[in-house]
Amino acid sequence: MHEYSIAKGIVKVVMSTIAGREEKVKKIWIKSGIAKAIMPDALFFSFDVLKKQHNQLADTELCLDIVPISGHCNECGQDFEISKIIAICPNCGSSDVEWTGGNELFIEKIEII
């Protein structure tokens, strides 16, 4: 379950970002590419367990935005988005594809109150 490690990383980054501040964190927005294969329920559960260890995160809501895989086919020139991990262009079937998105994972925004 790599979601626990991801949640632990989120907590670490957020706590270092708000170090020295007394405000609480209301929401954290995470953007993750579908290629990261995150199971949302497992991530939310892991985050809920970890946030209880930090007073500033106790009531924090985690928001997850899953980004589809995007690519560019060097054969037919088509830009595309797909929701499954496949290694071919959905337009022409070529495997000469350059992946342009869908593998990212980052904290997009932190709302502090």
C-alpha cells in the first residue's frame, strides 16, 4: 500500500511548509496522474490516521484530483488523453508515443485558516 507513504510525504511537506505558524490547515489539494495508481480510499484513510498526530492538521480535508494520461503520437501527430495505461496511440495504434502527462504527483494548494 504505497498510499500510506504518499500520505506520510504529504504530511511532512505540509508541516515543513507551515513551520513556525500557528494557523491550522483547512484543505490540501493533491494532483496525481493516473499512472501513479493511487487508490483514493486508501490515501484518504492513511491521511486521516496521520493527520491526528498534528494539531494543525486535525480537521484538514484532503482533496484529490486524478489527471488522465496524456501523450503525443509521433506517427500520426495526434495529442490524446487516456484513462488506462496503454503504450499505444488510441488514434492509429502506433507505439511511437511521447508521454506528456499522467505521471505527476504534487501538492497543488494548501488552504490555511
